[in-house]
Amino acid sequence: MSGLLTGKRVLIQGVANRFSLCWGIAESMAREGAELCLTYQNERLREGVEDCAATIPGTLVLQLDLQQDEQMDTVASTLQERWGKLDALVVGAAFARKEELDGEFIQVSREGFHLALDVSCYGLIAMTRACRGLLRASGGGSVLTLTYLASERVVPNYNIMAVAKAALETSVRYLANDLGPENTRVNAISAGPVRTAAASGVKGVAGMIGDVAERSPLRRKTDRTQIGDTAAFLASDLARGITGEIVFVDNGYHILGM
């Protein structure tokens, strides 16, 4: 690939550090010529995001908490002033309390359920709504998010996050239907397990990564460059006919049975 995203402006939410899947997306999109804006949730994460952004000249950095509607509106307003349009939006953050991932799913608390769905699903809906005008101003764009196979199959220690991902995937389809007439496409990448800060909260993730490397049809681990390159394609005009899809990037692991 070369210059697939030249002239395009992209907002990426979900970078925490250089191990993040969303950082892999940022690197691939920058390589393809995109101008980027990265966001950080709070002051604790700000330095890590700014360090990443510093490696890509011209990258904007703004604060954005997916549970704060006013921050979403502020980010959209800032980008309206700076860019006037948005060609692609990536919403990659997900969150659930660690205690809601361990043990039996039936024990999930009402508060934990609401928190996981709010951040991991509603955040995509709210952020897409906030950026709708910017996407429309570009003549239509691409919205991307990240999901996982646990939305379809039982994965130990994923629990409430699996429910959030299932809701997220359904939201992708409904958003795609809403925004299709405006030429904005909405898709999700279902990534294989990758060692990230977020994944460290899931017990047994190392074994899951090893299982993919051993059993997947391509016999290799998923890594963030695979995710990043797929995202760059989906944000490009080459993917102009693709919307409402869950694109698996797991070296084929999802096709296996026993």
C-alpha cells in the first residue's frame, strides 16, 4: 500500500500507549498519508498518548472521555475549527471492571453491566453522533471500532465484555444503516488476542495468544500491524463498498470448530 489515505483526516480514540491496537491503527494510517488526531481519557494517560503522537509530526492530541458528552462535543468543535471535516473516526476503547470478568457471568452486577455497556458500546454511538457533521462535510467517511470473537462464543473470563461486544456489533449494523445515505460507512474489526494493557485484565490471555499461533489456519499470532493495515484499508476509498461488516483479523482462528 502507498498513500491510500493521503489528504484524509482521522480521529483515533483508544490509544493508551505504544502497545495499543489503536496505536497500530495510527501507525498504519500515518504511513498511508493520513493526518491524525489522537485522544487521551485523563491526565494519567496523557503522557503515553503524547509520547506516541510525538513520533508522527503534525498529530493533534485532545482529551476525550467517552462517558463525557461535553468532551465529545468539544473535540468535534475543535476539529471543526482546525480541519473543517473528518474522513475517518476510530473508536477503540472498551472497559469493564476486573471483578466483572472473573468467575461466573451470572454474578455480574447491575452497576458493572451498565458501566461496560456505556463505555464499550454506547461510546461508539455517542462519538459517531458528535462527529456526524464532520463526516458529512467530507462527503462521507469511515467509522471503525474493535470487537472480539467472544461476542459469538463463550470465552472464559470475558463475561460482561462479551455482551458489550455483541451489543457493539449490532450497533455497527444500525449505524451503518443510518449513515449509509450520507456515504459514511461503519465497520468493526474483530481482532485476535493481542498482548495489550487492556488484554492484561483478562485471565489466560497468554494461553489464548499461544492457541491462535498454534491452531489458526495461518499458524501465527495476531499482531497490531495486521489490525492497523486492515483499518487503513477500511478507511480508504478501496473499501467504499463495505459497510455494516465485522471483519475478522485473527489469522483465520474464528473459522475453527473443535
